[in-house]
Amino acid sequence: MATPTNLPAAVTDGTALAAATVNNIRGAFRILQVVTGTQSAGTSNTTTTYAATGLNASITPQSNTSKILVLVQQNGCYKSSGTNNALNLKLQRGTTDIVTNIYIGLSASIDLFLGSQTFVYLDSPATTSSTNYRTVLAANASPGTVITEYGSLLSSIVLMEVSA
């Protein structure tokens, strides 16, 4: 696929473009594929060790220069009362942390519905192998329970391969 450096700086009226240039312009920054995943079963964690939420999706990039635009809407985030408890949430590629939202919510001994947490991230995985993206959660401190999809709310992850 085309890279930004392959595109012409300018084109004037009456200039004939070579087929390769036209193909570069046509192929640059296109969405090549879209993959989605959803989760509504709800996940809870009572420890400070991160655990998978069940929200995940995998994509196999067509080119190792492609970017992956990751959009996550994690709904129904909730923390129960606990000493200095809050919800920690991460976005991972495989088991590698790529975005971390830590200490979400009040650090107080009260129950708190936190609503939705979002991630928007443009990743450069540099691979043509199947790549999994997922969210994981942990309690910030014990005791306490943190939950996603509280009340069976639907969460989603969207992966878009963008040519580069």
C-alpha cells in the first residue's frame, strides 16, 4: 500500500498521472477491514491482579505497515465499597499494555456506578499475524469489587485496519 511519502506534493491541471501514482493516491489511508467484538456477561474482580473482562477482538492485518485504530466502549463500570478502592482498566495487544486508565472513581468506601470508560488508540503492530486486543480490570486496592457490564450492559470493541 501507499505511504504518505509516495503521494505527489502537488498536481496541476492538464498533468497526466502515472498509474502507480494513481494507485498510491487511491490506496492511501483507506479502511481495509473492520472487526468488532461485544461483551455483556459482566466480569468482576476482587483483587489488584488484572483479569480479562471478556471484551476482545482479533484482526489479521493485510500489511505490516498498516495501523490499527482501536475503539473501546467499556460499559457498566462499577466499584463496590472498599478501603481506597477504585477501578483500574487497561487495553492490551496480546498481553502487552498499550493504554492504561488507572484509579477510575472515588477512592472512598462507597458503592459507585462509574458508567462508561473509553479507549481510542492508533496502534502500529507491524505484523501480518492475527493480533488480539482486549481489556483487563483490577481493583485499585483490597477489599473491594470492581465490575464491568454491570446490569448486563453491552460493551464493544472495534478494530479498523488503516492502510499507511
